[in-house]
Amino acid sequence: MSSVAELRPVTSVPRVPGAVPLLGHALALWRDPLGFLSSLRQHGDLVRVHLGTMPMVVVTTPDLVHEVTVRQAHSFEKGRFFDRLRPLAGNGLANADGELHKKHRRMIQPMFSRERIAGYSDVMSANAQALADSWAPGDVIDLEPAMAGYAVETLASTLFSTDIGLPAVDAVRRNLPVLLANLLIRAASPKALDRLPIPANRRFDQAAASLRAVIDEVVATSRAAGPTDHDDLLALLLAAQDAESGTRLSDVQVRDELATILFAGAETTAATLAWTFHELVSRPDVEDALVAEIREVVGDGPVTAQHVPALQGIRRVIDEVIRLHGVTLLMRRTTEPVTLGGVELPTGTEVAFSLYALHRDPGLYDRAHLFDPDRWLPERQAQGPGRRAYIPFGAGNRKCIGDLFVWTEATIAIATILRQWRLVPVPGHSPREIASAVAHADRIPMTVVARQ
Ligand code: HEM
């Protein structure tokens, strides 16, 4: 343990070059968020960045991220990034801190148990088959919106009562992309910029209001209908009662939890699925092996939760896709003085880390920019950088609640689509990464070809 004398003040942490007056590093982040975040490691394990006038400490190594998310998690709250999401998702699970977070996490967790997810898998499978059957040979599909449709419909039909949730799906599909396109920039920018009457702000505010209104209506209709035999997240939230006070969740609290699940669960899943088909194009050998695996494990019937653990090739592909195109930026704020990497961070310090940058660190991953699902074979994993260096779903008490859900949902979709179709890129377009909650693609147009 380091003695107090060895501790360095936060002002000793190297400041990243390139800051400009008033905006700090905000311009660099706006221009090329993923490049900027990935460049930070070259300045140190801990570096200082200014977003506008707000200073922020960025952590660039797996061990220090582990300190923040696991070992010293009790000394952190979620911080500025999540404060800026409050207008959209209120104090839903991803934003809540302390006791409120603990209570809601305990309440919602049963909806994501292994048994529950096995129960959702029939709907996941039917939705995936409906998507695959909606295509015909020669169709050109833009993969992200197609996969976003699958992701939102699957969330609505498994978690929000099929009949009531589905009318909301259209509105969500319309509004979510507008919100996501501005999410990272908005979360990382000075708050004063939100009030500028520019089209980007207007579009964002309109989409946020419209999404809130749609979810409010779902909640109000369900509340008015009274108890049902639906056994889903919406019913659970409406019935939930505080053990001590006996009070129910308010409609606003229920809306915030639903909005959180939609934000956290739709784009992440859609981007992962869309990138999967893009990345497979560069590895026809891997695609052929997946198709053989699907035929052997599943045959011609529906893909179910029972098949998922045996589809190990798909697992490696998903792991590799999330490594390459994962969560861009996460933040925390110290709630008491914290010692991190020999530096003393005062209470209220904003701390950030990028899973995207961590997972592409060439010091941790051999040929880090290459899509190579075989790096997840057990024998190669043993030589790899270890568990702390790969945390696609985060770690500690704030770890993703939906990891098994998406794992099952994505495996079922990939197996169902690959068995039926080959997706061939439309010539002349190379997808570009866009930073939002995850690194998603601008467009991935593909032509549908029947698989022999
Ligand atoms: C490939 C897909 C996904 C990825 C990469 C992903 C990643 C993450 C990460 C890294 C966190 C931790 C955030 C932090 O530490 O601040 C997180 C939290 C969360 N995720 Fe996911 N996620 C995915 C899919 C989903 C799905 C499908 C759902 C819901 C159905 C979901 C719901 C949540 C929620 C509610 C939280 C907040 C948990 C808490 O604070 O207790 N995610 N996710």
C-alpha cells in the first residue's frame, strides 16, 4: 500500500495536449470521438481532459477500470454522463445511485434470470424468423434499422406486454435514432449548449418529448386496465410496492425504467447484430463454419435457448464484434476522496473510461484492429490479456443487467438468419463507425442471397 507521502495530487496527472480556451478538448471529441478516446492511452494510465471548462480524469488501463468499477465502486456514483441522460431516462436503473439503485436492481433482476430468458426465447426465435421470412432474394437491406426493429420488438414483446407495447414500437423506432445520434456529444458537452436554438437541439428535444409521451401512454393504459395475467416487466413495475413504506412506484418511475431498458437494450443489440454480418464478409471461412455448426446443433426447427450454449462459434463471433464495436464512454464521480494509481482524487472528481478504447488497445490485444473470432478459442484465450481486459458488459454492481438476454437474443437471430440467407455487401459503400452509446455503423446495405 502506498503511504500518504507518496500520493500525488490530481494536478500532477498529465493533461492531454490540444485543449482550446472555453471548449477544452470538446472539439477533438466532437470531430473524432473514437479516435480521440483511443489516443488517450499514449499520454498515461490516468490523464486529464477538459470538456468545456469541466475537468475529467480518464482511466486507460484494465486494472484502474477494475478499481473504479469493482474494488472501489462504493466510493463512486454515476456522474455527469448519466446526469445528462436524466431528461430521457430519469432515475431509471442505469442512472440511479446508492440505495435507490440497489432497490430497483433487486426488483428488476428476476426478469433477467436464466429461467425467464429461456421463457423469452420462443418470442425471440419467432421474431427472428419473421424478420428472415420478410426478405426475398435480391432485396437490399439496410442492416441497422432492420436489426433495430428486431431488437425493439423483442424488448416490447418480452418485457412490455405484447398487445400494449407494440403500438409504441413504431414511435420508439422513429425517435430512438435521433436521440442516439446526439447522445455522446450531448452527454459530454457543456450543459449551456443544450439551450442553443439549433436544429440538432430541437430535434433532440422533440424526439425525447415524443418518446416520453408514448411510454407515458403505455403506462397509463396499463395502470387503468388494472392487474392482468401478463407476467412481464411492465406488470412487475406497476405492482411493485416499497417493502417499508408500502407505496407503489409512480407512473413517472415506471416510465423511467421502461425508457432505460429501451435505451440500454435497443441500439446495443442492433449494432452488435448489424456489425456481425458486416464482419463475417471478411471471413467466409468463419461464416461457413457457423452455418455447419447451426445445421449440426439446430437442424431445421426453431432456434431455442437450449441450443444457445452449444453454438460456441457464434459466441466467439459475438465476443469479437462487441470487442471491436462496444460501449464508447462511461463515467463515474467520486463521492469521497479516492486513491487511484497513486493519485488522490478529491470528492466530486469526474472519472471516465472507454471500453471501446480498452478493447482495441494494441498493448493488450494481438493485432487489435483485426476481426479474429478465433482469439476467443480456449487455448488462445489462455495466452490473451485476461478477464479484466475484456469487460463488454462492464463489471461490479453496475454490470449490464441484460447480458444473458442479449446473448440469447443475438445468438438466436444470427443462427436463424445465417441458416436461411447469405448477406452480400452492396458495392461502393464501406460502413463508417459513429460514436453513440456504442460504436454503431452509418449504414450497412446488404443484398439478400438464398443459401443453398
Ligand atoms: C450488446 C449489447 C449490450 C452491451 C454491450 C451492453 C453494455 C452495458 C454496459 C457496459 C453497462 C454498464 C454501464 C456502466 O458501468 O456504467 C450496461 C448497463 C446496463 N445495461 Fe446493458 N448492454 C447491452 C445490452 C443490454 C440489454 C439487451 C439490456 C436490457 C434488456 C441492457 C440493460 C442494461 C441496464 C438496465 C444497465 C444498467 C445496469 C445498472 O446500472 O444496474 N443492456 N450495459
